[in-house]
Amino acid sequence: MKDAYAILTEKLGYAGSDRLKRILKRLMDEEEAEIVASLPCPVADLAQRLSKEEAEIEKRLGGLFGKGVVFMTSRGYQPARDILQLHDATASDVRLDYIWGRELLDLWEDFCQAELYPNWAKGLQALEVPVWRIIPARKAIAEGAKLLPTEDLEAILDKATKFAVVRCSCRRVAKRCDSPLDVCLQLDRAAEYAMTRGTGRELTREEAMQVLDAAAEAGLIHSVYNGAEVSSVICNCCSDCCVFYYPLIRYGGLAEGVLKSRFRADVDQAACNGCQTCVERCPFEAIEMKKVSGEKKLKAQVDREGCFGCGVCAAGCEAEAIKLVEVRPPEHISL
């Protein structure tokens, strides 16, 4: 059989990557790599192919599932579908720190900086439809604005039946900011997966909403995969560490990779006290302080093109001078 690690790097889209191979070798030994490289495949067939007992194969697969290397589906065990699934599943597991310290996380950071980030940004720039979508912070919405079910956090949570919170893999790897870690919200099947693995803490619906509100107050961006339904994960991202935002800001392509919300920040100049908190909080550097006629203090002004409508600025405005106003039609979001 061809080198199993080489097969896996190719399947994950980074053929020949020594950095990715080092990660894979940390996560699995040679026999385990052969098992994963042979998936999907019935356990009985794997045992015959690799001259192992079925019980041993099952035990190995169970251990790989626990580490986030393979995933259980209705068709049996499957390898990670892409590099991001492997990154998130393995890097979010704090239990691995007790075995390896920061070794695995440092291997991920080295790979991300050298290969994943530039490649990911280039790929996202070429997409016709953004892969990531921003959901506005609910407490930032101006009174009277109408939310669609797909952008209304209350409505999204009402449709789910299971909730769990997982530590943010991106901030665990990058460590470029001090934002909270326990904010990656999993819904339904994703929540079940996290709880089954032991990496997710089960939440009530009310606790899930508290996680989202606390994330917004901490300056994090509610983000989901772009589409009409939100059925698995609501990430709460920072622009310093996130595998979506960080490379797109660093290498370009933010507008191509991330769909803005239907809202934009609007400043009540009379209420603005010039504290500049919104400037510091805006992850997209879309707010600056400017001189306003008749005012002694500088006032916050929003770059209309640069604003992505996340509401992070409004969530942290003690003067309540900023609100999100509706500026895009319902068709902006694929329904």
C-alpha cells in the first residue's frame, strides 16, 4: 500500500505537505493511518485487508473517533471530509493537551500560517458565492427592523432541539487574542456529535442564547455557513484568529468569502459621546472618529462599504448611539 500519510495529505487537498504529515503522525500511528486511508470501508473488509481482528479495528476506530480523526455516519466511519473539519475536530479537544501540551496546536499553527491560510484565501476569493455568512447581534438591531428566520437568533434556536458548546479551535491554535473560548455553539446533530465525543457541554436553549449574547458583548461575530438554513453550528469569531476572517483580511478577499448581513451600523451623532469604543471593537476597521460641525468632540462615523453588519460595535456602545438598520432586501440571503 502506498504510504498512508501521503494518501491522506492528498485526500485533504495538500498532497506532499510535510507540515500536514507531521500533524497526521501526531494524531495516528502507521496502522491507524492505513485504516483511515482505507475508509470508507466496512470493518470486516478492513480487518481482512489489513490482516487484523475485527475487534482490534473497531477499537482503533473508536480511539480515532475520540481524537476527532474519523466521524461516525449512517454509512459507518468516515474520514474528515476536508482539512477544516479535521482542524476543528482535533484542535478543539482540550483533552489532547493533557497528552501533548501545545505540540499539536503548534503544529496546526505552523501549517495554517505556511499553507492553509494563503491557500484558503485564494480559494475563497475565486468563489462566486461567499461560503461564510454573518448573523447580526440581536441586541444591536434597531427598533422596528424586521428579521428573517434565517438571521434571527431566537428563531434559529427555536428550530433546534439539542444544544452544546465547544471550545473555539481557531483561538486555541492561534492564541492571537484573549477572546473567550467556550463560544462555539453546536446544534442538533452537531451537538450530539460533540457530546458523544465528550468535547461538547450540553446546554439548554436559554443557556445557548446566553452564550450568543455574551459572545457579542465580548466583540465576537456570529457566523454561519452561507445558506438559508442554520442547522449545525453558529460560530462566534474574531478577526485575529478565525480560519475564515484572518486569512481573508491578511491576504484579501473578505468581500468574496464572507456575506455581509442585511444590516449596517448607523450612528446617532447626538447620542455619540466620542468614547471611541466602537472604533476599537470593529473587526473590519469600518468606523473612525471625525469632526462634526458644531460639535467639540469627534464623533463615530461608519464606512458604509466597509461595514459587514455584525453589530459588534453596537453591542459594546454604552451610550447606545449605534444600531443596526436594514439596508438590504430579503433576497440578499439565499432562501
